[in-house]
Amino acid sequence: MVLKKIGNQLYQHLINGIGFMIPFVITGGIATALSFLFQDAFHLKGVAELFQTIGQFGMLLMWPAVAGGIAYSMAARPGLVAGCVAGFIANEMNTAFFGAAIGGFLSGYSALMLLKWLKLPKNYLVLKETMLVPILSTFLTSSCLLFIFGKPLVALNALFTLFLTAMSEKNAVLLGAIIGFMMIIDLAGPIGKAAYFFGVATLDGLAPGSTSLIMGAVMIGGMVPPLSLALAMALGKRFFPKEDLATSSMLWVLGATFVTESVIAYTVKDLPRILPGFVLGSMTASSLSMWFNCGLSLPHGGFFAMMIPGAVSHLGWYLVSLLLGIMVSTSIILLLKRGNGHYEEV
């Protein structure tokens, strides 16, 4: 019971950290996509450079947001500084999600430890929480990352990236299915974000004009769930509660812009009849995307990215893969819903 409780707490802190990160990724990714659009389609260099700068800084803050969010969830403001610094270190050391997550937990635990162990008069409580704990926890966490965990985490991240790259060359369809599965099996939680983070990592060092097959599979796998749920609601209104139908139009917008998290509130109400369709639909789309050698050169954007010339290789087949994934997902959702009869409030 104790281990289960600790595990649940760690999971919740991780989810909170990911929640902090999501707005940075969406803003940075869409800004990057818009920069290419303004540059290539409209030839507005100044506007393109503005969006490119916004996108670069938005994506740069991704790891500090994860680590800082985890630390804040654990120790509130006293842990925030150490977490953000740990995130920047993770970015500089190229440890990606592994480094950011470990750094966040180290920051949170060190801040909690210092808050408990540092005994000062009540008059100095503000000093402890705003200066002593942030400084000391930042020093402890940074030292651990740089001198203890850094090299193993770098090696682990490199090994995982190498594994994904090797699979994309030898068994692309299987890798696509795995990516699609990961993107939605926990409703865009830590597993889904791990898949996304490693997709983004494959964009590093891309030659001009090149695309990443893995990133393409990641994005299409994340777009299928909201778009298929929106279609299922449009075709089978009697199977969904009225309050969900009232807001279902937003799923089209959020799905088109690759915001997979938009399905969470709808899915948890009827997980057994919605999630299987998501999983099989995403696996279908991602595996077909890999089969057709459809790559993506941007970290986000959805249809914004597809509008940019050269951002998606084999765009026609990419759209076919997306459409087939949506059809599979929608069909399974409606089939399972039909077997359950009309919607009943629980």
C-alpha cells in the first residue's frame, strides 16, 4: 500500500509537470510552423523571423517547464527555481525527457528536505522560502545532474534515440504502430509525451529540406483521437451526453492543431468504449505514415504544418494515412457505443 501510494504521488507530480509543459510546446510548435508559412508561402521575412524567434524560445522552455512543474507540484515556490534550472541543464546536456523528469524530482525532494531540516525562527520564514531553500536546492540538484546522473542520462537518451532510428530503417511499420500506441494509450500522459519528446529529438541535426519519419508518425498518431471523436459525435449523437455534444465542435479545431489532450475530459466518462478505437486508429495512421515514408520537419502544428511547402514529405499519402486512421477509430467507437445502447448518465 505504501509503495502504491508513493507511486501514485510520483505519477501525479509527473502529470502536473507535463501540464506545465503543454502550453509551451503548443505555442512554440505552432509559432515555428507559422514562421515557415509566412516565409515560404507569403515571403514576409520580418514576420517569419518574429514567429521563428517565438517558436525557438517556446520550445527552449519545454524542459524547464517540465522540471519546474514537477518541483512546484512537490514543494511549491521554494522548489520552482531548482526545477527550472534543472530543466535548462537537461536541455544543454541533451538528456531530454529523462533529464527533465529526474531533475524535477530531485529539485522537489531537495526543496522538501531543506524546508523540513532548516530550522529558523518564524521571523525568518520568508528568508528561508525565498532565498535559502531555492539557492541550496538549486546547488544540490545541479550538482547531482552534472556530476552523477548526467552522463548515464545522456547515454540512455542517445540509446533510445538510436533504437528508434534503427527501427525506422528496419521495421518502420512496427515502429509506427508502437508510436501510435504510445501517443494515446495513457491519454497523452507520460507515455504519450515520451513518444512526442523523442519525436522532437529526431529533428535535431536534420539537413535542410529533410524530414523525420518518427516525428511524422508522432503527430498523425496524436491527431487521430480528437478528430475521430469529433466525427463519432457528429455521426452518433445519441451515444454521447448532451454536455459533451455542446462542446464537441472544439475537437475539430484542437485535433486539427494536434492537441491530443483535448479528448481526456470526454474519454474518461466511457473509457472502455472510446479508448480502444483511439488506440487502433492511431496505430493505423502512424504505421501507414511510416509505410508511405511520410516525414515531418516541424515539432508541432497539425494542419498548419501541412500547409507549409516541404514541411511534410509525401503529403498526399500522409493525408490518406490520417483519413484511414480516423475512419478506423470512429468505426470502432461507434461500434462499441452501439453495443451499449443509448447513453445513460452515471
